[in-house]
Amino acid sequence: MTRSVAFSVIVRRIAAVIVAVSLVPAASVLALVQDDQSAPPRQEPLTVIDKIQRNAEMVQKVFRENLDTELTFDQTGIEKLAGFIDRQRENLQVDLDRAVSTFGSFFGEALRRDLKGEWVQEPDQGIAIKFPGDITAFPFNTIRDHIQNGEEDSIANIGPLLESIIAKQIAEAADKPAESSAWIQLFNGQDLTGWTPKIVGHELGDNYANTFRVEDGLLTVSYADYVDSDFAGGFKKFGHLFYKGTYSRYRLRAEYRFVGEQCPNGPGWAFRNNGLMLHGQDPATMERDQDFPVSIEVQLLGGDGKNPRPTLNLCTPGTNVVLNGKLFLPHCTNSSSATYHGDQWVTAEVEVLGGERIQHIIDGQVVLEYSEPQYDERDGNAKKLIRDGNLLITEGTIAIQSESHPTQFRKIELLPLPPK
């Protein structure tokens, strides 16, 4: 179950912002929804949310006084507004932006009051409503879709759907076991205490050319001190930075971004590519020239500025998983996440439940889920780790990567989960 509402009429970005409503043709309801001149003067300027709520009340007033229709701030009022939009779609499309800002105000305020939400204004997302259960709705885009597309995207459908999703989300949250402790900071923001590097061609603990370093409080993967011969014939010094200990049931959260240019002769697949290596083998058991630890890799990927490229994909060096009820043998599969271009910070989360289930989570949404992580008998490195024929992996190490593109992490933290 995702933590944001995933359907066509509720989207991640809001295009409409409340604006003052000026006069349009006299026969139009829009002409009647203006700033209420009778309202007492305010010493403080109106915020955007103030304007939304005032416009909502003006819509209610206009319908009552001019259309003899009582729009209540609940599902009944939303259904009446939906009927009005269905009858007036052609006229409303003439001044679409005005209609969206006007009726989106009432629709959103009705949802907010009826389902106990809260207006929020967030950077890069715009104006939305947060509901219990960490559900987010974007009412202005919903109104726009209804006006443009008709009954198939009717606002009348949204309230009951939201109510159902919120109830389910709250119930699921209540069923989850209590968290066993606070988040543990794996990266202390100062140095690499607790971390051990393993880079291809080098012994465990040899942080060749200071590949993994801390700069300005950020855990940084850097190739600034590499020499030309390191890149000759193609980049091959793949590296991993392992955190101490092994882990079985936990939530892992990492805030990362890609910076600068990929190093010379880095492989194409490694462009803006890093990873969280979970359920990994002990680095002390890795071969000197072993490219990747046997592990479950949660790929951290960045876009090229143009093309779609989801992050939090799955790759399985020396492992397999059960995906959609079947043993999944290919090396990688994509998540359903959005693409994150540029050098923006991205927060990735993974929930790991031993040998049962693993979920990849971004922006509160599960974008990939699978179960039964296990060793791949076809892989030579994995074969060495199999004991008594048992393939299931229930715990292992945690690591990040160096695969040829500079990367920064500003937070890596772990929340232990109770045993089963």
C-alpha cells in the first residue's frame, strides 16, 4: 500500500495557485466569486491558504444566493459542485485557470474539513492537503482534470476513495509492531568511523586514493586523487564501503545526490549510479579482485536531464529473489519510481524483514517489493557462502558503492525492527 494517493486525478505537482478573481461575463458564476469587500480589513497580508479558504466560502455564498444551492463542506457539497461542473464544462473551459482556482478552493476545503486534513505548501510540490495516514491530495489538479475530461475524472469519486485509503492506511499503521528504538546514525557527519572500504585490486581496509572521504560534513565518493592509469582501458576499481556488523530486520534511510562528472572511461551503466548493498557477505570473505559483494543491491540512480530512469531498482549480485510470486533469475529489474535529474537530494528508504520481505520506498511510496532473498547457486562467489544447502539469506552486511560517478551522502541511518 503506497503512502500517497496513486490515481490519475491526484498528482505530485500542483499547477494552480489561488489568485484574486476579477470580473468575467455577468452570466458566469465566476464573476460573482470575488474578494469579499465586506470582510473586515486585515493587518497581516493574506497567505495563499487564507485566500483558498476565503474563496471557498465565497463559492459557497454565491451558490446559495444566486443559484439557490447549498454547498456544504462535505461529500454532499462536492457532489453538487460536480454536477454543476458536468453541466457547465464547455463554458468553464473558456476560462480554465480561473475555474480551477475558484472551484478548486471549495473542493479542497470541503475535502479538508470532511476528512480532517490540513493545507500545506511545500517547495517543488505546491499546494496540497495532508490527511491522516500520510496521504497527500492535490485538489486543484483534480478539478482541472474533471473540467477537461468529464465524468471519468469526476471530483465526486475522490472523497470516498480518499476516505477508504486513509482508513486502510491508518489500520495498517496500527497493525505494525512498535519500533524497537530510535534511528541509529551510521554516518556521524565527521569521519568514516564504523566503515571499512574494499576496493577491487586492494586489500580490505585500503581506502585507495581516498575514494571514500568526508568533505563539508558529507560522506563523499571521489576520484579526485586517482591517476590516469586508473582509468586506462576502462574503469575497473569498483569499491564498497561496509558498515560494521550484520543486520536482519530494519529500516534503512539514505539521503544522497550525484555531483560532477563521471570519471574517464566509466561504464555507461555506472553513470549516476551508486547503491545500497544489503544482506551482503562479510567483506573479509571477498576475493581481492571481486567486483561486487554477494548481496541484494538497491540501486541509487540519477537521470541524465532528459530521459526517464527510475531509482531504487533491484540488482542481485550472486543472489535471487521471489518477485510477484515467482523466483526471479535476471540480474536487475526496475522500480516504479520517478526520475530524479540533476544534483537534487533524494531520500531512499528500504524496509528489510530478514528472509521474508524487502520494500524499496521513496517519497512515502513503495516502488518495488519482493521476498525470500537467497543465494544463486549459479554464482561462484555465492556458492562459497551456502551452508548445508540453505539458500535463504536472513541477514548480512550493509555497504555503499563507488562505481565511477562522484556521489555524496548527507545521512545514512538505520532503525532496528523487532524480531519476528
